[in-house]
Amino acid sequence: MKHDLKAMTRKELEKLRTDIDKQLTRVESREKKLALAAAEKAMKKHGFSLADITGLGDPPKKATRKTAKKPANPGKPKYANPDDKSQTWTGKGRRPDWFLKAMDSGKTPDDLLI
């Protein structure tokens, strides 16, 4: 069946395109089935199944979310703010602003020990 594309209207060309797309989908599906059958035959010949090769037969593993753990022992305060004794620091982690200001003013860490 030969079509004279130059003589066809836009509507006829669009219909032809739709028909071609449908037929291509059918042919692709048929070819996939044939390829799958050939692959299964080859796998069976070697003693395997599709699930063995692809791993699709195994149930998917559940993703688990890890939660942040709090330290078992938060640590004892080692330094205290001389202006406000309720502000303390263990000496681990980020230095608090009051500690940095004290260092800038000329104090040493030994001056701030509890």
C-alpha cells in the first residue's frame, strides 16, 4: 500500500500518523514478548529462571530511616561564662559566643575553667 503523501490533506496525514504509531506500539509489544520468550528459553537451558537473573523475584527491602542518636553521656561542663555562670561548655563541639568573646578580650581557657 503506497500513499501519495503530497496529495494528502493535513487530516489524512494526521490519521496516518496515528495509525502508524498504534501499529508501531503493537509491533514493539510483540517483539518484546518474542525476546522475553527467547531469553527465558536460554536461561532455562542453563538452569536459571528470570527471577534468578534479574532479582525481581525477591521481595523489595523496606527502607529504614535512621534517627539521630543522642549521646549516651552528654558530658560534664568544663568551662563557664564568667558573666553568667549558667552558661557552660564541655569543651567539645562548636565554641559558644561567650567563650569566643572572652578569648578576644584576652582571657585564656584556663581562666574559664570551672
